[in-house]
Amino acid sequence: MKKLVLVAAALLAGCGSWNPWAGPREERVALPADTVTFQCDGDRRLLVRMPPNAKSVTVMLPERQFRLDQVPAASGARYSNGRTTLHTRGDEAFLEEDGKQLYSGCKQVQR
């Protein structure tokens, strides 16, 4: 039995460097060139893909991403899917869903 345990331990020792106690690693992901980053209240970031002359944008939140189509706006630009709306004006933005602001006080971060 001792030999079996020693053989198993020796085999497992060569199985790579898997460490069950190691936490998740943070990796930098390259964003598409048309991604605009906004720094918002509460030290939150809002990422929006805004292709030039496009009629829609893609909002990228940590838990999901979705497309919003351009709709008429009194000033600035407005994008909506009927439930979620992104308002932009100059280098400022806010995002609301069901009438509640999810991201507010957002200022565009210059690259």
C-alpha cells in the first residue's frame, strides 16, 4: 500500500502547476479601437463601442453587453432599445434602464 501511495504522489507531482488556492488572475483585454471609455460616479467605468457614423452603439457592462439604436434627441445623442437608454452630450454620458440611472456623471476618458 505504501508503494501505491508513493507512486501516486510521484505521478501527481508531475501534473503541472495547478494550484487550487490560487485566485483568479486579472488579465488585460484589448478593446476594439471604436470603444469609448467613460469614468462615472462611484468610480465605475462604462464602455461603449461607438463606430463612426453608425446608427447604433454597443454598451459593454461587466455582466452583459447589448446594442442600442439611435433615436431622436433634443441635444447630444440618444440610443435606446425601449428599456435601456444611453444619453451622450459632448464628452458626458449617462445610462438609464426602466427610468432608473445605472451610470451617472460619466466623463469620457481620453486615450
